[in-house]
Amino acid sequence: MAAPLFTASQPALSQLAVNVLSAPSLLSAFGVLGVGAVLFAETGLLIGFFLPGDSLLFTAGLLSSGSAHGGLRPSLMPLLLVAAAGALAGSQCGYLIGRKAGGTLIARSRSARLHAGARRAEELLERYGYAKAVVLARFVPVVRTVLNPMAGALRVPVGTFTVWQVIGGLAWSLGLTLAGYFLGSSVPNVDRYLLPMVAVIVTLSLVPLAAELYRSRHETAEEKGSAG
């Protein structure tokens, strides 16, 4: 009796069909390494600006709590280690790319979204200084992708960038993963509310930037008032 065609290649085909925007799909195909790879691409390679790091981290943390259905339960500690490694290595790689290539890669891109993110990244660096901008950018989609090469192109000192990208990267990657884990551990059948929760997490991730913008504008208004 003839063997079924393509049996040996089925795992490879399933990996090729993986949805990089879905934590369950990534975890089932590649394990926690898939999460690290996506975070590296989002924070280190300009082609990864569309990847949803916030929702990916939160969902992966929730799945690691074991409360969600579907049989996926990645171990929390390896997930945290790989997520942090992907986020930190990606940012450093993006910085080095920017330092070597300058703004050439961004200038050649035809993506309006990428160019808008580059403008916001440059504004952050100019308005808030290197340390605060690098940390805040971690919590803003697209900006966290383009700020790293922009920092390299603008010759932000390597030591300064590295220290603050590590601080921001750990706060972002570990914070969102642990938020998903602890919520999943405390709320039964929490996966039923996954989409609304992801929307809330993404919104909350913008709070640090919004608070800083408000504070900066308030201080500017006060300075103008006193000058007048």
C-alpha cells in the first residue's frame, strides 16, 4: 500500500503557514523562540514595524498561565528570558544598522506609516533627550521600530543608548508578559475576553507617552505665561 503523499513535509508546511501576528500560532509552530524572533524583528529590523509586540507579549503571558483553552501552555521563565533577549538584541541591532546606514533605509521606504514613525521618533529624541525618549519609545508601536536606527543615525552615544534601551526593553517585555500571566492566573476562562483585553493593554501602553506629552506642554505653557 502506497504511503500518503507529503506526510514527511507536513510539519514544515504547518510552520510555513504560521501567523506571525498570532501568539497561539507562533507558540504552536516554534515555541517561545517564535516570540523572541518576532520581537527581534519588530525592534531591530525596519521590515518588522507592522508586528504587534504589545499584544503578542500579553497573549503569550496569558497562555503561560494555563487558564486559556487550546492546550498551549509555554513555561513562564523561558518565555520571559526569550522575550527579553529578543527585545534587547533587536534594539541593539537596529541601533547598529542606523549607525552604519544612517537614514538611508528609512528614506528609501515607501511606507507612509514608517515615515510617520520616523518623524515621531526624531521628535521624541529632540524633545525629551536620549534617555527618556528611548524608554518611552518602547511603548509606542512603529516608533519602537524606527527609534533605534534613528538613534544610531543621529549618533546617540552607544553607552547611553544601551543602558536606556535595556531599562525600557525589560520594563516593556517583562511587564506585558507578566501582566498577561497574572491576569490569566486570577480570572477563570479569561481567553473569552482576550480581544478587549488586548485593546486595553495596547491603549495603556500609550499612557507613559501621553503623560509625558501633557507634562511637557503644561511646562511650555507656563514658561510662555511667565515670559509674557
